Amino acid sequence: MASGCSAPPSAQVTIDVTLGAGTASSGDVTAVDGGVRLAFDDGWLEFALPVAVAGRYRCELTVVEEARADGASAWVEDYVGNPDGRTYDITGPMPLPRGGVVARDGSPLDVGSHRMRLHCAGGPVTVRSLRFTLLREHAVTLRTSVQRTDGSEWVLVWSDEFERAGHPDPERWTSDLGNWGWGNREPQYYTEGRLENARVEDGHLVIEARPGDLGQAWTSARLTTRGKISFQYGRIEIRARVPAADGTWAAGWLLGDAYRDELSWPYCGEIDVMEAVGREVDDASGDGINHASCHTRAYYFKQGNHISSTIPVRGMSTGFHVYTLDWEPDAIRMSCDGEHYYTYDKTESPLSWPFDRPQNLILNLAMGGGMGGPIAAGIGPQRLLVDYVRVYERR
């Protein structure tokens, strides 16, 4: 693991996985000196992982040095056989060395017994060990700001104007950590406490994605109010300027506090207020498209029925624009620069309306992945600039 990326464990919690012959698999598994031989080109080996502490984990896979073809890779699937029929990829593809350790940081794991599979592709490989180490315990958000919605005038109740240069305000924000793919096989490593990736300068928050940095394909930052403060109802404004290069994926959004690991989503609810991808931004004019969405168990993109809308934004990458969420007990509405273009009002059940519970704010710049798409070759650092984030209530 490259220096400067990883964080020390918040507690000395490690879980070593027993991988042995006779375990459920899709191919031949043979016990050998120093590990197990997975003799298949594309298959899996099943195991159980008991997790006693919820948090973000490092997944380390050690392989035996041996002669084999290049291109072999592995990834870890969580919650095999889940009731929703989902495939939860919690590491993304890990290119396997001819010998040594390959690791991914930040994999989210909740307390309980996890039925998992180690998937391998590209040829037989001998695995020496598989270990999960706690990097950071899950932070429960103890403070919730519930905004009134029955008044006649909007009043500011919380904000960050990004006026103090240096690190983002630690009283308001914490940083997510790792390169586990973030559910979308994104290549960036989110760092923490690193000015190169997240800083305040010239009155703006700068989230910078950097190529070939710290031994990673990309580094970037993902700031969240989780563990600091969560919000319920009211008006939330994000004034921001997004990048334009193909492969960028800039976002300002909310995620339900009920999130613990991938099984939590989309039951916890998600509200995407500002979401822009560089391939939809015109390089010359800076004109682009903003996406607004809500994701719930009843309506979400992986089952093809999520409810979303878009709006064209002039000069999206050349100037700042205000992306607004109006969140009421029975409806969510969104606008850009004062123009309303999105409504979500599916309140018929808890599966369609988890938005009667608090959510935390997230600001991030991802690269590639499911929505970002192919990353333009040879591009340099990319920046998301945020002028302010403001939360209002009606009085």
C-alpha cells in the first residue's frame, strides 16, 4: 500500500479468514503448503466472516509467488444470497501480483456474520491468506438538525462558507477513506487530512483529484458530515463549479444515517442534489447537465426504476451555480439557480419514503466508475470548487 494513503487502525481489530479445501466453491480447491490452490480461470471460493465491530476495513490478500500468466485478479463479494438478489462488490478488482500482498482500503462492514466469496479470474492462483483489518470504526452521528417547514421565511441554521484557508473545518466535516470502489468500481483513493486533495483556498473548498498520485491511479477526497451533524427537512443549497474532463464525477448529496455497509443501501435513502459528469460538459462553452435523483428500496437505479430528472446548466464548469434541495415531510423538490425541475413524492411506504429520518451531507469528486465512464487519457488534476453549503428552515 502506498505511503500517505492508509490510516492506522482505530482499534486493533483483525479478522483472519480460513480458506480451505472442501469449502463451497465453483471449481477445484486444493490444500497446499502455504495456502490453498484455486484451480479455476473464473470462479469463487465461499467463506464466512464474523464481524464484531462496524467500520471501514482493509482487505489484504496474500498470494504465493509462482509462475502464471499476467492479468489474474480477485475481488470480494459480501452478503452472498441476500434477499434482494444483489451482488455487493466490496473491493473492486485487485490485480494479483506473482507473489506478495494486494490490498484495498475502506471496505464497509457491519456487525454480524457475513457470507462472502473470493472471486478469482485469469488463471489458477495459490492464496496464502485473506485478512480484514479495521481502519476506522463506524461513527454514529449524535447530533441531528431537524428543520421547520411550516413558516413563511427561510432562516439560515447551518453553513460552511469556506472562508478559513487550510484544512476543511474538522468541526463540520470528516473524510471518507479508501479505494474499495465505492460500490461503482471507481479507481480513486479517497485520502484524509491531505491538502493536495481537500483544502480551503480563496474562499472556496477545493476537492482535487490527482492522477498517478501516491502510487494510486487517482487520489481524491470525499467529505461528509457523518459523525458531526445530520439533517432532516429544510432547504439545502450547494454553490459549486464542476470540472469538465471526461471521467470526472462531481457530487453534492445526502446519505441516510442508517447506512452501515452496502446492505443498508438503498433502504437508508439517498438524495442527489448536484451530480455532474464531465462527458456531458461541453469543453468549449462549459455548458453541462445536472442530475437530481432519489434512491430508495422501492425506486433505485440498479433495478432500473429510479426517479430522476436533469436540467441543462450554462457554464457549468466555468462559473458557480446554486443547486438547491427543498425537503419537506411529504415531498422532495430540487432546483438549479432558482429553476425547479425535480419532484419526488412517493410516500406510500417506508420502502419508498425513508426520508423521515436524518441524512448526512457528502461532497466528493470521483473518477470513472459506473456513472463517470471512461477517463480521458493524459488529463491532469481535476477540481470541484464549492463556494458554500447552507441549510435553512422556515420560520
